[in-house]
Amino acid sequence: MSNKIALITGGSRGLGKSAAMHLAAQGVDIVLTYRTKAQEAADVVAAIQARGGHAAALQLDVGDVGSFAAFAGQLQELLASNWQRHSIDFLVNNAGVAGHAAFADTSEALFDELVNVHLKGVFFLTQQLAPMIGDGGRILNVSTGLTRFTLPGFAAYAAMKGAVEVLTSYLAKELGQRGIAVNVIAPGAIETDFGGGSVRDNAELNSFIAAQTALGRVGQPDDIGGAIAALLSDNSRWLNGQRVEASGGMFL
């Protein structure tokens, strides 16, 4: 019996990379996408293969809806050549960009970029790839703890993620007839290079977040990668239409 296959957008670094490594450790084959970091993506593929797993990488700009049809064609060719099949089991909509700006200072250009990447991209990429997800498969969207609690400077970013959380419920309803479960994971603050790496590199910010987190520290990428793998495991098959926050208990 062939392994399950997960497509992870933005899988070359950060949370996507951690998710890819954790899923591969569970025996899931990986197709990851990258926007510009081809070498980083190749390194993740090599790391998975070095551990006996199977992986490949494709270039994709999730903010460019016009490229999705061609990407779907590339994915079909990759699946046929590498796996001798035409479907995937899991879609993880992880890719994203940071967008920190006070409400009063948020430009239309920044707003549009966040819409394109975090909402429009997720909506239409999922629409494009849904026919390629095998019946009984799963979709996991990545949101943020900022849809539950608020910190100044994230109004636009969090608004897009809030929309994705609503979209998740609708996808769960409409794709349920095919046995496809759709959930959303909402990470808290994580030490990555996301947003310039401020959570990781700014000691004052790091300490503030740790003090506001029930488990007493800031999250690590593997905290989220492990949670994503758990949510896509067979043991979580009955979860559907749910928002799962993985924040260590921020601002409880």
C-alpha cells in the first residue's frame, strides 16, 4: 500500500518545514512548495530523503491566482512520474507573509498583498486542487492566535486569517460529502524568521510573550510541526470544521 501524500505550501522553511519533517517521520510522502528559496526547499527534500522518506518540491507563488492552473498541471505530472498516481491525501495551506502595520498606517498595497496571499490564494488554490484530493482526504489551513486575542499592528493580517477560519467551516460542509475533513490550526507566537524574526530575536518581545503564555515560553517551530502531524494522523480523523489553537496558552 502506497504512502499518503501531503502537499504543504511554504514548506521550505519555518512552520512548513517543521510540518514536512514531522509528517515524513510518520511515513507521509511530501510535496512542498516554495516561492523563491529553491535551495532551502531542496535542502528540506534532501533531509527527508536522507531519513528514508520520499519528497519533492515545486515553485509556487500563492499570491498569484493566475498561476494555479499551471501549478496543478505540474503537480499532476510530478505525482504521475514520482508516485504513479494522480491524487494527494492532505493539503496544508501554510504559506504566508508577515504584514505588521498599525491600522492607521496600513496601505492599500499591503492590504492587497495580505488578501492575495492569505485569503484569495488559499480560497482559489484549494478550489483548484480539491479535485486532486482523494476522497477521505484532509485539508488543514493555518491561521493565527491573533484571531482570538489582539495585539496592535495586526489588524489586516488577522482579518485575513479570520476569514480563512470562516472559510474552513464552509469547506468542511461542502467537501464533507466526499469524506474530506477540513480544519484550521492557529499558532501563537513562534520563534521563526517570520516577520523579520522579531519574536525570535527581540529579547524584550520574547520575554513579554513568554510571560503571557501559560506554559511559560515562546513556541518553537516543532511545536507547530508536531501539532500539524497530529491533526493529520489517523487518530484525528473525526475532527472536522474545527479551529485548534496551538499557542501554549497565550493570553488565557
